[in-house]
Amino acid sequence: MRTRVQAALLAFAVFAVAAFAVPLLLFTASDRTQQLVLARSADLDRFAALMDQAAATGDTSSIRAEARRYTQLYGEALVVTDTRRAPVVQTGGMRAADPAVARLVEAALRNATTEPGGTLHAWSRGYAMFAEPAGTGTQVSGAVVLRASVRAAAYDITWRWAAVLAGTTLVALACTVLARAATRWVVSPLSRLDRAVGRLAAGLPPEQTRTGGPPELRQLAAGFNRMARTVTAALEQQRRLVADTSHQMRNPMAALRLRVDALHAHLPASADRTYTGVTTELDRLETLLDDMLALAAAEHRAGELAVTDGSDAHCDAAAVARGRHELWEPLARGAGARLTTRAGTPVTAACTDRELAQITDILLDNAIKYAGPNAEITLTCTTEGPLAVLTVTDDGPGLDAEELPQATTRFWRAAGRTGATGTGLGLAIAEQLVAGRGGRLELEGVQPRGLRVRATLPRVHADVDGGR
């Protein structure tokens, strides 16, 4: 946002400075051009008066002397002719016979004054030609042609433009400094507020936003701080409730299991079924507690990764898959299923070994638990462009199309499988772990039967791969 606001302010400043500088540059060039025209026109008037006097007296010595002194002093050429186009005086190498001069003489003898058109610029070079008739009224007594160099005028324009551009640059720099200061004043409180909101959304203790900037932003920051304190207190109470509940329930459950186990020796054989049911429910309750704590930890970790940089985490997903295969293959064989793993080439995924192992354990546990005996379970580790993909596929009963979107819902269990062990939290935990690393957990059916679960995670840059 800072860049966009600053760019808008700078664009406006550049437009305003340009709107002031461009007309000033044009006016400067036009003014210096007018000065040149006025000065040379005055010189032409003087020589025209001298020529008119010479034509009346028949003495041209005065105008010839003045023309030579003028050329020596200013370095500008003059040609003065009489009404018969005969040159009276020629200086500076300019001749009346030159085509350009001849045209100007003809125009002047027709009582027409000629001045250069257009405006001079800093890059202008060459000469400007002036012509004026000598005489009074409609009585023309000769013609005066002046060739003036524009170099001095162009040099003056260059210096004037340099001064204007220097001033414009200073104004632009001042506008830039003011734009940066104004942008920082307005946007910095928003940046701090954004960081605090991110931490609060992740369930982390938010930093107290310092008040600053415009009054509206100061009021917003103060309101956010009040809200953050309230939300943080509520979240802390919730976390404390979960931790206290877990701790307080584990001790009574452990004591209850000891008493139930001690009671078993005093029960008649007819009570074995009831005893087995009680211990099964105790096991399920303990598993449920463990899964709830694991889900809370996964959600908390996902929130942390949403606002912190976890890009330095990486592991070889193929090695993790092979390690979990060694752990789960005996369990799968004991359940009557066959577990196959395909993970050869190293695949560097953007997560830790522990996180990926937990995800793999959940997927394999679900497959072994629900695919049934004689099931074929396949664990693969591959790459798809920028993604590392860990897939568990089984040929068990799978899930219906309407059940697939609900599979990652907390405590959800497929219809007709209420007798199977499990809490319905496994896939929810895996989804939080994968999402925390910027990945996705995807479930899809397999034809003719079965279920495929894909955990996709970003791959780490090749530089990290080579440095492992």
C-alpha cells in the first residue's frame, strides 16, 4: 500500500511541477527570441535612416563607415543597396548577389519588412536574417539586410533553462521527501495494525499497536488494542481450559483404569463382557483426549506459520515415507492388508520431518483401519511441478461422493462404520498440518473401489535441495 500511495503522490507532484516548468521554459525561449528581434530591428532602423539620408545627399561614406564599425564590433554582416539593387556597402562576407540576400532585397524594395519566424531554443544554431526598406512612407530609397548570429541568444536560453530545471529539480526532490514523509505518516500505522491483526488471527499474543498518524487511524488503533486485549484474554482462557481439562481428566482416568484392572480379578466370568466394554471405552476416551490435544496443537501451529516465516523448514519426503513404511508394514500385515511403498528419488518438501511423519501416520492409520482385510494399500511420494505429493491409496470400500467433502470435518465418521475404532479427528489434524505449510489435503474416489488421499506440499528451492 505504501508504494501505491507514494506513487500516486509522486505522479501528482511530477504533473504539477511539469505544468509549471514547461510553460516557463517556453516563455523563457520566446522572451529571449523577442529580445533578439527587437535589438536587431532597432539596428535596422538606424541603418535605414542612414541610407535614406545618403540617398538624399548622395554621400554614402557615413553609412559605409557605420556598417564596417558595426560588423567589426558585433561580427554580424550587413548589405545595403539602393533602389537599383546596386550594393552601397557589403560587410562580413555577405553579398547582395547571394540568392537568399537578393530575395530579401526584393522584398524590402517592395516596402516589406522581413523578420525571422519561430522561437529560438537552446540547441538553435546558424543565423537569423532581417530586412527593412529605407525611406519614409511609400517612398523607398534602398534596402538594408542584416545577418545576425543566434549563438549568443541560444547560450542565454541554455543558462535560463538550466536555472529553471535546477529549480524544478529542487522542487521535485522536496515533493519526493514530503510524499515519503506523508506516506510513512499515513501507512506506517496501517502496517503495524496489519501485523497485529495477523498475529491475533493466528491466535498469537498481538503486539500493542502504537497510536500515530491521522486522528482517524489513532482512534482505530486504540479501538483495536481494546479488542485485542479482550480477544487475547478469551483465547488464553480457552487454551488454559483445554490444558487444565486434559490434565485434570488424565489423572482420574488413570486412577479409574487402575481400579477397573484391580476389580477384574474379583469379577465372575459372566462380567467379562462388561469389563471389556468398560476398558474399550476407556481406551477410546484416552485416544479422544490425545487427538483433541493434537488437533489443538496443529491449529495453533498452522496459525503461527500463517504470520511467521517457516520457509527454512525442509525434509526429504521420500525418506520419511520409507521410514513410516518400516513402522506400519507389520501393523498392516497384522490387519490382513498389504502395504507397498514407492519412494525412490529424494523429494524435498517444505515441512519438518516430524510434521510429515505425523501426516503419513494419520493417512496410513485410516487406510489400514477402514480398508478392511486383504486390502492393497500403496504409499507413494512424487513431485508435480512445484509440489511434493504424498499419496495413500487403498482398494477398500472408500467413500461416497457426498461423503468426501465431509471427511475432514471434526468428529465425522462415515455411515455404517460406527463400530470401527477412531475419533473422527485424524483427517482434520492432517488437514491443519498440511494447510499450515501452504499445502492441501485432497480426497478422491478410486475406480472401481477405494480411496485416494493426497497431501500436497510446496517443494523447497533447488539451492536448498543441493545443500542437504
